[in-house]
Amino acid sequence: MSNKFIEFQNQVEAVKARCASGEIGEAERDAALRQMRLQDEAWGDVWMLSPKGDWFRKAKGSDSWVRDYPLPLIDPATLPTVPQMNLRQVARAVHDCARCPLHQGRARAVPGEGPANAEIMFIGEGPGFNEDKQGRPFVGAAGQFLEELLHGIGFKREDVFITNVVKCRPPNNRDPEADELAACKGYLDRQVELIDPKVIVTLGRFSMYRYFPGASITKIHGQAQRVGQRLIVPMFHPAAALHQPKWRPLLIEDFQKLPQFIKEAAAFSQPKEADVSSATQLNLF
Ligand code: URA
Ligand code: SF4
């Protein structure tokens, strides 16, 4: 496979080799690596490869660098079935997915982002206008509010895994339909299995239905329910709380309970197995 990401990787290796041969010092090497950029013309993204070997992406229209992995470095021909995939492979499969009609209207699929060992996972509904443009979840107004809510309990966005029940934007932000939710479910199932969070927060009705079909969000929001080895906490969707001022304080209040729920879940969740493959994945993702 030859592509510009491989060429860029080779340029980075060449700088490292100059350091290894004593031609330049380590400080000079790291400074050079931090300045190297790859412009992805297809999407307008900018990429960099840190001295530690982690890829970062700045999406067009965004100011922030996010740890990401260039999908062109994964050969789609090598993908196993979804239940065998790692997180990167899920992202690659989602990127090319045509399992439901939502693929027709998307600019970019939005697999989700965050650390592979996150203790909390947030599951929203589906990408909106900005998410579809950037290929990242919760980057519009709802995302900004979500970040504020996280800061309010001492968390950063980078600490949590954020994704959606459908990975492609429904036209005009309409509700996802049953067949679309069903078609997309396998990806989310695998993400939950791999990340194995202590606490899952569902944002809005559609992700709540995944665990509590037919439940009423006004009745069960903010109540943690044990499902297997973790707690599921349904909450109002931040976008709904922005539109319905009466829900805003309820969402803030529900967020305040999260640190306690994490502690409670830690008491009964299994310590994560120190398995080599997940450790590798953590480094790479
Ligand atoms: N709303 C969602 O449900 N998900 C997003 O990613 C953005 C807005
Ligand atoms: Fe595939 Fe999910 Fe996108 Fe539908 S919404 S095309 S199932 S990734």
C-alpha cells in the first residue's frame, strides 16, 4: 500500500535516523518532528506524528488536535468481522460502511473518539451538521455543552469515550430509524466490548432505548442501573437541554452524580485483564 501517510511516516523515520546516526541531537529531532505536517487534501485535515509515534489530526474547521489514526494506513482487505475488530478497524469499517441508507447523505462517518481504556462512555444519537463535516462526535453546540458539563465534574473531554448509536448523519438531523439503528448496532456493541467502561451515559432517547426499551427519560434520567458489570445512566441529550431550559438544571444535577457512580461501579467491575493486545491497541489508538 503506497499513500501519502506512508511517505510522511518515511520522512519522519528519516529524521529519526539522522538523530540515531548522531547527525542531529534529540532536541533538534523532536523540534523537527513537531513541525512536520501532512495536509490531507481529500478532507482538508492536517496531521502530525508526535515524537512518541502517536498520530494527531486537526479536522478542517476545528482548532483542536485530536489523537486519531489515519484510516488509509489500514488495508480494508485485511479487516476481520466486526466482533473480531479492534477500535481502529471499527473506525475503518464505519468510514466505508454502506449497511444502511444513511451512508448516502454523509460527508464523513463519525466512529467516535476517546481513550481505549476510558472509564466512562457517552453514547449520543447521531452526527449533526458539524460532526458530519469533521468526522468527530459532539463538536457543535451540544458538544460544547457536553464539555462544560464534563469540566463541571473535573473531567476533560479527552478522558472519556464519545460515540453515537448511528455513525452517519441522518438527513436534516431527523431521528434515526429502526433499520438504521439495527444496521449500525454491531459497531457500537464492539466498541462497548473493547472499551469495557465502568459507566455508560446514554444521551437522549435512542441510546437509552438500547438498554431500556420504551422507558421514559423524564422518569429514569439520572438513575444508575446495573447491567452486567457496569452502570448505565440515562440522561437528557445536551441539545435537548439547550432547547428546553427546564431540563438544563436536571442535566447538570445528573452529571454531578457521575463521580460517585464511577466509584460504585469500580467496586463490582472486574479489573481489566492485562492482555497484550489491548495494551498495544491503547498505545496505537
Ligand atoms: N448530537 C449527537 O447525538 N451526537 C453528536 O455527535 C452530536 C450531536
Ligand atoms: Fe453504516 Fe452505521 Fe453509517 Fe448506517 S449509520 S451506513 S450502518 S456506519
